[in-house]
Amino acid sequence: MKKNFFLQLFTTVLILPSIAYSQIDSALTLNATYIGDFYSVINSKIDNSPGYLGLFLIGTEFSTEKLGLWKGGTFQLYGLNTHAETPTGSLVGDIQTFSNAENGDGTFIYQLAYQQEIGKLTVLAGVNDLAANFQSTGYGSLFTNSSFGVNPALSLNMPVSIFPKNALGLVLNYKFTDNLSAGVGFYDGNPGDFADDPYNTNWKLTSDEGVISIAELRYTKYFEEKIQTEYKIGAMYHNADYASLTDASDTIISGNLAVYCTFDQDLFSIDNERHIACFGQFGFAQGSQNLVDLYGGFGLHIHGFLSKKGKGVLGVGVAYASINDDVVKLNSPIIATNESALEFTYKYDVTDKISLQPVFQYIINPGALTSVDNASVGMMRLNINL
């Protein structure tokens, strides 16, 4: 009897760590992405020699349910390393930024948050990217110009929690039906800069910085578990003070409001691999505190027609950022009425984890300055998902 008891105890002691490790291993999801951009500003008067920039994103997500704790909980921790050059400032000067991976040198926390699902409600709290929860389009994510992410009527007028520096935020998403959902978010009114907070660990909420609030209504239609149609309409408000850009007496304006809408729409499909879709973005921000008062972005997403295996994706997009008329008049003839970017790209999956993406962009009125020549940028993007 005693022999059997001690044998069972000994066996349990040996097995328990293995079971615990197995549970922890199944509860953890590791993710890593590397993006490298080889670029050349073809007609730059400053320097047209090739350059390189890149980023490495690595992180983990921890499921409380798979560990046997409580249902619907996920802890998220992601770190980001960006490296190499900043050609927007040194070569092109475009305010919309031709590479959405550009940030210079740095290693810092990108996301540190907890997400909880409660029936039809999902709550996310912590340091997180507003663009992952609001405003962005699915088909627009193919493109490398930053404006095809969060449109500049929002990102250039307010200190928004987006790449590269995210801020503290609380996001609530509610799914009314399979097709209709809504979300609201509240973010620190100023994520700060890397000069004062290089590792993104100095999080604080102050009344001077205010709060950025955003609300969005979405309609999504699925076909065989893939998005076929998605429409979003929303508004973002920052309750902090702003200096007027059109008043020499430094008038202070309380609050800033921007409204926007986006859409993703399938147009034509032969099968799951070959289809044509389009996307659109529109943003409007009225007031003398805003540099960009109107934005429009549109693009075509042509998948699978240029490859026998249906792997490649061809994209054509245009991003138009209109400059506040009063700013143009005050600074005439220095300031142009707009900055526009045309992008042509083709993404090909070499393997299921590696893709190559040649890109060509033609940027009109870089920096919205009349004295700067239009720029042609060629780029090859390497994307590795581990």
C-alpha cells in the first residue's frame, strides 16, 4: 500500500511540471515580423544614392483561458526596434511619409495591454495602437505610404497614439449583430516623443495634455469568412488647447474635432485567389488649428491575376492631403495647396512567411512647399513573418 502511494506521488511530481509547461506553452503565442525597405529617391537634388531602413517587431500574447484561469482574457506585450535612416526628413520632406516603417534608431515598448471578451463586448486597456482598432482599411494595408494607414486629417493635426509611439488607451468594442459593430476609445492626449522617453515607459495622464476620444460605427459583410464589404464612419476629438496656425497673435483654440469615413469593397471575383477590390478614405478637420483640413485616399487591390498560382497582389493608390486655405493664404506663395502621393506596388509571396514588394511613389509638392520639386521614390520592401 505504502509502496503504491509513494510510486504515485513520485510519478505525479515528475509529470506535473510537464503538464504545467505544456499548458503555459499552449497559452503563449509568439509573433515576430521584420520589414526592410531598400529605397532610392530618384530625382532628389540632395542625394539620390540608395538607402535602407527597417523595423523588427516581436511580442507575445498570453491566453488566460488556455492556461485554465478565466475565459476571454489575453495579455499582450510587443517590443519594437527601428533602425537606419530617416529619408523623409533628409531627402524628400513629404509630410505624409513615403515609408510607414520609418522612425530612425530606437528600441522600445510598442504594445503592453490586456484584452477581455465579455459576451459581445471586448475591452482593451493599456498601451496600444489606435490604428489597429479604428479608421484603417484592410485593403489599404498593402500600401507603404503612411497616409493609407491613419489619414492625415487625424494624424497630422492631433498627437495620435499610432506608430511609432503608442500611448495609454482604453478601447471598448461591441458587436450588435454579425454585420454591425461599434467602438469607442479614450487615449492619452499626448504620447510624447522619444527624446524624453526613449523606451516608451514614461506613461502619464495630465489635464494639460487632455484626452483623445474616438467613436466609430462599422458595417461588415463576410463571404466564406472573408471580408467582402466594410464601411466605417467615425469622429475623433481632442479636448486640449491648440495654437491657431493662421493668427499672428497666438490665439488659443480649445479642442479639436475631425470626422472620417472609410470603405473596403470587393468589385469582381473569379475565385478565392483572383479578385479585384477597392478602398477609400476621407477625413475632414475644420478650424485654424489644423494644417490638413481635408484628405482623400483611394486605391485598387488586384489579387492573383498576374500569377498563375494566384499569389501576387497589385496595388494602385492615391493620397491627397489638402492644406488649410487660411494657412496657404497667410504663407503665400511658400505653401502649396496640397501634397499628393501616387503609389504603385506589387507584393509577391516568395514563401508563406517571406514576401517581396517593389514600390514606386510619385510625390507632388513634398512638404506642401512650392519651392520643393516633385519627388520620385523607388523602393523594395522585404517582409518576413516568423
